[in-house]
Amino acid sequence: MPGGMPGRRTIDGRGSTMPAAAIISARRILIATDGSPGALHAARWAAATFGLDTDDIILLTVVEPPARLGRADIFLLPNDAIQDAADQSVDEAVAAIAATRTALGGRPARGAVMQAAPADGILRAIEWFRPDAVVLGKRGLGRLGRRLLGSVSAAVAARSPVPVFVVPTPLPEDRP
């Protein structure tokens, strides 16, 4: 098998591996999503790899905290423009979760939206939900996609207490 020993699957870009049997036995899976094609591909990969028919699936979207001024100790107070932006972020997060549910083929899944920096939000969700494994795309491509970049997946993989499966976005078929 490319990227690892027979009977083992690569977990992250660092070459860490785990037995394929352990992949199949995971019962609670956290899928970080932003609704981008890469995130939806990762969700479909999770469904195919874990056979998620009976698993507890948690779909997580992380939205950025409110904008800060130039100083860390001064925050913008809510006003109509800020509230509208926050509402739009929540609407986009809910749409990302809905798109990911569709990508999972209608499998039951709980949705969660967390407000935090992306890697911190995913790591806090790991503490909260205590999944057996985490699945995320290597990079997102949509507006919310900026929240799940390669540096985020690397930070999560490095600091997570559970296995993290970083699924790369497939190359377009028309590329040489």
C-alpha cells in the first residue's frame, strides 16, 4: 500500500500510521468541515473508510471570533454591522454542516458550531466530544475554507490526543 506498510493506513503527513483494524473500530468520529469541496471530500472519505452507519458522527464548523482592534485587550462592541457579520458566519456554518450531511449520504450526524481560532476550536471540540478519531481536509477552498488551511490540520495533528486523519483535496482530473 503506498504511503505505509501493508494493513496500515497513513494518518497524517508526518507518516504516522495505525492498524487498519483500529480505523474500523472507531465509534465516535469528529469531522471538521467548512463546506468546501475539500471538506466534503474528507467527509465522503470518512464514510467510506469508517462505514459510518452506526457511528456517532459529529460535524464541526469553526467560525472566527469577533474582529479585534489593534490591541488584544480591546474588542469591538456589537452593533448592527458586527451582528450582521456574525449572523452571516453562523448561516454559513449551518450551510457547511448541511452540505456535509448531504455528502455523508444522509447518515445521522450531530452538528456543532464553535467560535474560536480554527485549530484551537477543533482541539477544544476534541476535549468536549472525546471522539475516537478526527477527520479534516488538508485545505478548504470556500469562504469558510480559510478556516481549515494546511497549517490548521498540521496544528491539530500535532496536538490532538486522538488520531487525526488529514485527507488531501484531490487534484482535478484534467491536471497533467
